[in-house]
Amino acid sequence: MNTSPRPPTPINSPSYPTEFQQVILKKSQNFVGRAFLFTAIYNFIQSHDRG
């Protein structure tokens, strides 16, 4: 995991259903740091079409 972190996906991105945007915003409001985790998630999503 030597890749640089990707910028977070904007909350109003088409990848998030509109009904979840408010929930995602509320739950992630105070979530900071852990860039390595976001990088790992991003890399997984880019290389796998399902979990």
C-alpha cells in the first residue's frame, strides 16, 4: 500500500444515493485521519467490482 491517498469522494457525488447523503454526512462529520484506511478502501473499490 505505497500509493498516495485519494481525495475523499464528495458527499453529493453521484456514487452516493441521495437518500443516504444526509446519513453519511452526519456519521462522517467528526471522522478524521486514517488516510491509510481510505486509501485501502479506494484501491479495493477500483480493483474489485463487488465485495
